[in-house]
Amino acid sequence: MNKPESNSQESPSRLPECTPREAAVAVSRLIIERGFIAYFAGGCVRDEILGLVPTDFDIATSAPPEEIAKIFRSARGVGEAFGVMLVHWKGRVIEVATFRSDGEYLDGRRPSDVRFVNAKEDAQRRDFTINGLFRHPLTGEIVDFVDGQKDLANRILRAIGDPSARLREDRLRTLRAARFAARFEMTIDSATELAICAAARDLSGVSRERIGGEFRRMFSHSTRLRSAQLIERWGLDAPALAESNSIGACARISGLPSEVSFATVLAAWRLDRAERAPNNSSGAWRESLNLSGNESKEMIEILEIVSTLDLKWDSLPPSARKRLASRSAFSSALKVLFGVAPERVIEVGKTVARLATESGGLAPEPFVSGSDLIAIGFQPGPRFKGILDQLYDLQLEGALNSKEEAIVAARLEWNR
């Protein structure tokens, strides 16, 4: 265990020169050569068994943090009290964690203390059997202390040990259960599901940042519909969204294509839920899900456009239709609307396609700018923007065909 330190490590600033798996194998090999056990752990093992390609590889080891620091000059502790180190290797970052058993969870997220143990005891502290698997990085052997392979084969999501105890340790695990069950098309072990429902009203100790992050992971995947259905069925929507539980159809989410933005899915879910509980406010979601300013703005814009399409589209003049169709969230709004009104979306699409061929297209460069008006003697003030908007509407309608015509119209309007 006291071999000289390797000289083959790379600076953390270098660009990746290997795949995540290659980096994890190389790091594991050096740990094993020092006489310690090192396994791939958790999600990467699960994904490889399912034929997926993991993007992250975590290593669980018998080596304590101080030994990892000796083996790797690049190692940095991010939770040394919990045995967690980050190792930089050829531009990749690999998490290396010492086998541990956790003490009591007092805050619903972190153990009050840990003790370093063997691999079998380490597996018992993990959340679900499908995430409690290890794999030898050099031989490929699966090390399974929790019957995770059997549950993977049978597509069953089951908590390790006592489900209630696992959920008390970290309340976020209730949301993670919805994500795993949806993504991997799993049924939920009955005892695990009962424990989730019993714990559903309480997300104490879980930050809004972590809750929002879990929703991003769920809703970025094509199985988002089942995630939403499970969240509602288990009552997790109430504490997660800070509103009442609401169970029902999610037609707008169902109609979304696979690749859409997080804000688009939220807008679809918001409208699905609004039909059942109209008094709930989408504005509260920014805080509840820790949305960024851009995410919140995009969601609200989509909701506004959908409302306009529902209530006003038929009565809008061509200029207003062009302005609406030119908004950045317009295509997302059509995707949200498709789940409940596909014929309407097709009709609007045909109208927009026709408008795109008329009078310079949907969003032509304005004939006249504010600088142009100032150059001919106009003074900025309350009427200034209104005249610019009016000129642009006339241009969009085909009533103005050149800059000269626009300036004449501006003078006439200014002198009224």
C-alpha cells in the first residue's frame, strides 16, 4: 500500500483525453494496485446492465480519503468527513467515495456521522436496489448484495431494507423514485410505494434547489408523462409545488415531442393542472422549483401565447398575428396546445406559413427606426414608441412598402 506516487496524472485544466469510463478504469486500477478494493458504484452500473452508456462513473473503495490523496495529487475533498473525494484524470473528474455506513439522519439529508465499513455494509445505505450494485472495473464482475440484478431484470423499483427508513434519510428519494420508475419503465414494490405515499407530504430538509433539479431530470426525459402521473398519484405535487394535490389527465404533457425545454413541459403541466384546480398560481412555481429567471420568463410567455391562441387568434389583424408568431416562445406554445387541440395547431400553422410569404415575412426589418425619426426632428416622448409601433404594423400589413412611405406616414401622424 506504500508504492511511490504515480507521475502519470494530468492537470485538472486539460481537455478530456479519454472517455468517462476510461478515466474511471484508470483511477480504479491505481487504487487496486495499492492493495485496496475499488468498484464502480450506483447509477453507472445500473445503466450499463440496461445497455445504456453512462456519462458519469462513481467509484466506491475501501481506501480512506487520506490514501486517495496520497495516490492522486489531483484529489480534492468535497466531503472528506463522508469519505468523498474528487479525482481529476486527463480532463475528467471522478468521484471516489470510501465504503461507509451512515449514522442517524437529523436533517433529512445528511447523516450526523459516518463510519468506514466494507462493500456489503455500504450497499445497505443506498436508496434502491437498482442503485446498490457494484461492478469490478477490471474484470466486469457484478457485485450484488441487495438483489439489484433481479429487480432490474424484473423491472421492479424496491427500496433497500426498510423503505420508510430509506425515505426518512433523504426525502428527495420520493421524487427520485418517480424518476427511476418512469425512466426505466418499472413497477413499484408495494411496500416501497406505501412508504412513499406515507412520506409524500413531507419534503422537510430538502432544498428547493434540489427539488427543482430533480424535476429538470424528470421532465428532460421522454418518460416525463409517467413521472408527472406518479408525482400526482403519490401526492408529491403538494409539497413540491406548494399547492394542493391534484390528480387527473395530463393531455398537454402527453402531446409534447421528446425534445422540448423544461419551461415548455412546466407550461403544459401548469395548464393541465389549471383545468382541475384553477385557483393555483403558476407564479409560485418559480420559488417552489427554484426556476431561473429565464425559465420562469419562458414558461409565463408560453402561457400567455397559448391564452392568446385560445381566445383571440381568430380576431387578430395580420400584423398582430405576425408579431405573435415571431415571439421566441411561439413554437413552444404550439407544442403545448397540440395535446388538446391538434386541428387548431395545424390551422394556425397554415396561417402562419401564409403570412410568412406576405409583406416581407413575419418579422422584417422595420423601414424606420427611432434614430430615423430623431434625424427628421421628432422628439422622444410618450407618442414616440406608439408611432414606431403603428408604422411597423402598417408595414406588416403591407400598407407601407418603403422607408420613404413610412417617413411620410410618420410626419402625418406626428402633426395630427
